[in-house]
Amino acid sequence: MFTVTKLIIFLIPQMISLLGSSALQMGIIWYLTLSYSSGTILMVASIAAYIPQIIFSIIAGHIIDKRHRKLLIMLSDVVSASLALILYSVISAGHDSLYLYFLVLAGRSAAAGFQTPAVESAIPFFVPIPLLEKANAIRSALSSVVMFASPVLAGILMSSSGLKTVIILDIVTALAAVAVVLFLHVPENEEGNSYSFVSGVRYVLSDSRITRPLFFHLLAMLAIGPGAVLTPLIVERLFSGNPAALSLSEASYSLGMIAGGAVAALFSCGLSRTKKIGISLSVYGLMLFLMPISRFFILYLVMNLCIGLISPVYSSLFISEIQERADKSRIGQTMGIYGAVSGVFPLSLIVYGPLSDLLGIEEVFIISGAITIFIGIVLTGKLLQR
């Protein structure tokens, strides 16, 4: 039965879990940034936080289509909470290893690789195709509210009582989310899939209606890598490198996301979805290009807010495009591959991270912005045509 209300009820525990997990991931990244001030270490941490998700998203899609969506959502939170508990225990025992943070980030990323496509593939079962954009915009708006609250909360907790309190918050929210999902109905495919993992991946990748937009999305994610991950470093190097400044940076982005999610959910325009995707990506690139030029922190926050506003608009439009093109019997596999592509932006940091130490963070953002503008203006029409 199609209903937006049921969709919102389904999303509430996901937002509870997201609050704690986002706060902890930010806390770890901030801790490493303030402790080492190294683009290379931040690169490794970002890769640990995202690469496992890329790998496991592809595997998860096949399992989701076998009618295990609800189980995967709950197990992902249990695994994340368990890893957070291990980190808390080790820190409490007086040990503090850089590699421990990398391992925890990697393990939690693997869990997210199962949970994210499970949630995204459920949305088309809640609403009809004409409402996909609105449904995804609602999810983006709810996520944005949480992403606004989590850096503020993480900044307050880290400034007052340290990282361990943020870890406790993550454990509590993850277990609370599991308790809620346990009593919810989560839609599954009417019939479990009978195809093999290899044939499922081959089927998705052989459909040009899906592979062309996925390739476009791949290029976009690689281009925006610095804006997605290296903003803590630009704050630390160009402005005041303290938890309050980092918290304001994340909060400005999240505030923009709230506004962008609301705009995407409540308003529309006469432009085609393809044109809206191209325009949003081009403006994103322009903000990246201009961000390091200003030496005033307030202007940086305004540009970061604009990037936040654009992000849910682009993401809700693009994910709706993929969900609409996907075969429902293979939507788990399709969204798993989409999730893998969405998570590749840390790979660009293999270049951008060391380059920020060599040339400077300003040059890296300018290069990233220019590439993103090119993709948005030149490649949108070529790769998103049906």
C-alpha cells in the first residue's frame, strides 16, 4: 500500500541511528584532524570510512533482493554499536592507537554498506513512481535535520567531556533504532530473487539506461571529493582550528541541507530532471571553486551552506532517476551498485590528500571545483539521456 506516512515511520529509526553514527564519525575525524593536521592521515581515515561501504554495497544488493531487507538494517546497527563499544573499552583502558580508529571506521563503513542500499531500495515500495522525487526529498530533509544536529551535538560533547561521550551516544542511538525497527513492517520483494550474484551484477551493468547515469554519477563523486571530506582541513589551515569552528562548519552545511531538502520536497519547477541535475552540480562546483579564495570565515560558512543546500536537491533528483529506471525485482542489486558508486569520492583523496600537503588546500579546492563545473555543464545531457 502506497503511503508517505508509512515511509516517514520507517525512516524515523534510521534517523535515530544516523544521529549517533554521524556524531561519532565526525568526532573521530575531528580528533584526527586536530591531533595530526595531516592531509594524508585524513585521506587514510576517509578511505577507511568509505571504501568498505563501496565493496559491501555491491554484495548487499543481492542479499536484499532475497527478502532480507529488515534483517540487514538491524544487523548493521548491531555491528556498528559493537565496534563503538570496543573503541570505548580500549580508550577507557588508556590505549590510543591511530590504527584503531582506522579499523573502527572501516568496520562501521562495511555495516553501512549493507544498511544504506537496504533503506534506499525500500522507498519505491512505499510510494508510486510519480512521488519518488518527493519521497527521496523527504528522506533528505529528515537526514539533513539530523546532520545539522549531530555536528553541534558532537562539538558540545567533545568540548565538554571528550570523544568517549560521543561513543556512548552512538551505542545508545544504534540500539534504540534496532528496537524500533524490530516492530515495524519493512517491505520486501514479493518473491525472493532466484538469480546469482554474478548474473545480477551483469544484468545491471548491461543496461545502458542505468550504466550511463551511474558513470556520470561516478565522475561527479570523484570530482567533489575535497568538498565532501577535506572541509575540516580547510577550516584548520585557513581559519581557527578548534572544535567550535569545525562544529560551525558542519552545522552550516547541515543547515543548508535542511533548506535544500525542504525546497526539494515542497517545490518543483518546469525544468526537466536532467537539467536540474546539471544545474545543481555546476553550482556545487562553483562554490568549491570560490570557497578557498575568501579569507573570511563568515563567507566560507555561507558558501558551505550553499553546498549543503544543493546536495539534497542533486541527490534526491539523481536517486529518483535510478529508482525509476531500475527493475523492482533487482532494485536491491541496482541500489547496491548505486551506493558503491556514491561512495567512491574518497578515492579521489588518493590524489587530493597528498596534493593538499604539497600544493596547499586552496589549490585543491579550486581544481575540484573546476572539474565539477565541467561535468555539470558539458556531460549532463550526454550521459543522462534516456
